Amino acid sequence: MTVEKKVLTVEGHKVFITEEPGKPLMALVRMAAGGMGLWDKIWPYLSEHFTVASIDLPAPALDRFASATELMKHVSGNVIQVIQGLGYDQFHLFGWTGGAQVVLRCLVDYPEHILSAVLMGAPDLPEERRPMEKANAVLKVILDNGDLELYTYYWLLTQHTPDYVEAHFDRIKALVDARLEADRGRLDTQRVLKWIQAIRQKIVTDDELASINTPTLLVAPAFEAFPLLAHVRRLQTKIKTSEMAIIPGGGAMVLHEAPDKFMAATGKFLRAAAKGNPPLAKISEKNHTTIIKNKKRVGVIENREDEAIVFLHGWLMSPQMWAQTMNALKGRTRCVALWQPGHGTSTAADHGFTMKQWVEWLIAALDEMNVKRFLLVGHSMGGMLTLATALEYPERVKGVVLVSTQDEAWEKEKQEEFLQAVDTVAAAWSADLAPQVAGFLMGENFLKRQPAWVGTWSNEVAGYDLPGIANLGRTICQREDLSKRMHEINVPVLVVHGTVDDAIDLKIGREMARRIPGARFEEMPGAAHCPPLEVPEVFTEKFIGFLEEAGFLKKEN
């Protein structure tokens, strides 16, 4: 599918444009020359909703500017000037790689002109600069040799997925040839190097990011080498009107390699933007809250009432696992369900994240919601966090419910087995892998009764920060053995365990319950590792019965 484009010269710049009467303008911004054709495959999809224009930006000349920020301000000014020269005062912008940095400057410096923005390849750069400096040094070796063709091959081979490169090398070669022809006399190796160095600088301050009010979509191909998914997630925490679209399995050249994947992830935002009502990322709305604290984002679902029961889901799960139980409690007590780090909209754990830091993460989130006393309900790793919190903050915990979890540390063999699974999920999550992992978490009976669940869950997990969740997996493996401290817990405790749990054996849950003074133990017949999902009616009945007997709820007539 191709689209006919006009070629205009506006303010001295070549502009490729498809004029669609009555449709708003979407301007595409990237440093690569239009003649290279990097946008060609996505153009037909975008032109269904927009008049689409691509601007040939001038070759970068960093030596003319005092800093990368000044360069980006200059280029962003050019972009706005050219679009206004086309006759548009308000428009949508789509920035890709260096173009994403340019569009960031446009969002800060020219907000009155921009209706919405899509950014792909825009990072919030880490303070640790040495890895990036070494990567730049590698590129410098190639570019100092003066071989633009070799660099272009290196660039395209690393930005497409290996499977695509192997199957379509002739297309890669055609892109290289197109780039060399389009940039003949326009771009040399040293200008390329200076541009790379410029776009790997921080060109927008945190205060400027916080000032952005334009609806913004941050697109993150899951396997892009730079910026990393974690870099984009940090950027999302700083732009309050931003949301993310993660493209599972996509690399940096996903627009060229698999435009259908891009549209599947971004179509909802783009369609809404074209109609004039792009979605604003919600900081707070009924039953769905996003807390931003110390530049970290924590996603929360809650029904606000007087008491606080705090639900903590397990690894690769979500607050939805508590839906039936929370609905049963509606109007009777306040319930709060948090997305764990790296899940949903919550910022992922850093490498080296400790159990103590995890406890403080939880306490900080609850403080933000003014939850001072709470009953903790933890599933699997959420139960491990529950135990650590109950021992660290006994004055704030008024009750504990432990679901499919354990207090003992794992032996080395179990740690290695779990870390292997963690790394596999982080590197290769797919619709093929999902059923294998689901079979470890859910019982056979549930999967037969709910055949659509695996697909829905697989798509949800694909949007998680899987490398960040891998960090959380290491935290779980390295946690302290708490089994000898169970006698310190002196609040009402309910321990729940499925009878066919392959992840944590029923015997382990029963023995943990014996170590906790006065703990009540409930088996869930036929359930595996996730009783609240597998047998929600039974779980909810036992849970509410515990709450009423312990005095947390008044018994209903």
C-alpha cells in the first residue's frame, strides 16, 4: 500500500506531504533524509486519519551552537516555522529518535501550536553516563574511519530485529543505498557523530518536562537498544500528560519492519487525536489513581471508604486478581490495590533493589494516600512483601492475610530455577511462552474453564516493564529468611493455600501457619497458585469470614 506525496519547498526546506482535505496535520520529524524512505511504510496508516507531512531537516552543525540544547531549540524553531509556512497554526507532531528530542523542545517552547505529540526514541537519560560514553566511543571508531556506508549498515543491522535482518537483508541493503544517495553532499561522518552525541544529551530539564500539558504518547519498542524501556518509563513519570504504548517484540525500526505492530499499540491514541480529543494521562480519577512520588510512579486501584485493606498481587499478576473480593467489600470498608513495581503503570525496581527498599516503597505509597493503619493481603511475592512490612512496621499493620506464599528463603537450586524463568520472561515474552508460565501459576481446571484468560493476560504482561520485573525477581531470590521471626507477628493472621499449588507446595504454607501464633489456615481445594482468581467465591467467603471474626468488619444480617 503506497501513498502519493507532493514535494514542496517551504522556508528553504524540502517537505513531503499528502494533502487530505478536512484532516488535521501530522508532521513527522526525524533527521534522516526523506529520500531514505524510513517513514514510507507507516505513512498509509497515518494518512487514514491525518494530512501527513515529513520535513527534511538541515544537516546538524553542532559547532555553531554552545550546547545540544541550543541546537535542539534552533531545529525545533525550524520545524515550527516550516509547518506554519504550510498554512497550519495548530498541528500534531510525531518525533522519532533525534526527532523525538526535537519534538520535546517543541512541546516546551511552542505548546500553543501542538495538539498532541507522539515520541518514539525519546529517553530520560540516566545519571550514569559511562556505558553511553563507551557506546559513543565505538561509533566514533567507525565514523572516524570516514565510512558512512559501514556505519549505516551497523546502524540498520542493530536497529532491526535479528529475524528481520536474516530474512530481509536485501531490504536492509536497499535502505543503505537510499541513505547514501539521499545524503550525498548533505551529511558526512563527522556530522553524524556530532548529531549522535547531541541527541544523547539532556536537552529538556525536569522542570520543563513537568510543565508540559500537551497529550503525549511515548512509544517504546520492547527490544530497542537505546533508549531502553526503563529510560522511557522515567520520562513518563516526568510528563504528567503522557501515557505509554509498548510494542512487544519490536525494535527501534519497528515503523519500517512491522508498522502493523506500531498501529496496534498506538492506534487508539492516534484516532482520538485526529478527532480532536486525544486522551490525557490521568493523574487521578475515581477508582484509578497514579501517585508520583520522588519521580517514581505507582499505579493504584481503590474504592475510597474509611478502613484500609491493602491488596498486593504476585509476580506477573495485577490488581485484577482481587476484583471479586474487592467488589464484595464495596461499601463495607476501604480497599486499596497497588500495582507492584514494573507492573501496570508503576515504575520498575532498579537493579540491586532490596527488600527493605520495597517495604519503604509500599509505606511511601500508603503515606501518600494517608493510609496509616492497614490490613495487608499479599499473594505470592506480595505475601513476602507483606511479611517483611509486618515485621518492619508492626505498629501500622493491624492484620495479615497470606495467599500462596512462604516465609523461608529459597535454597540455591530454587533460586537458580526461578531466575532462569525470570530472565526468560524478560528476554522472550511472547504468546508462545505465556501458556507455559500460565501453567505454572494457574490450575488446569481454571485454564479449561477460562480459555481466553491466557491471551488477555499475555497481552497485559507484554505491556509491563519486563526487565524491571526481572530486577524484582532478584529481590525475591535474595530476600531474608523470616521463618524464625514469625512469632513476632501478634495480629490476626489468615493463611490461604491451594491444594494443587506447584509453585509453592501446600505443605510449606501449612508449616508457615504453624509458626505464626494463632494463625488460621484455609485450604482451597482444587486451586493452584492463585486462589483469588481460580476459586474467587470460596476465597472471598473465607476472607470475609476471617475479617468478621477478627472484628475488622461488622457481620451482615
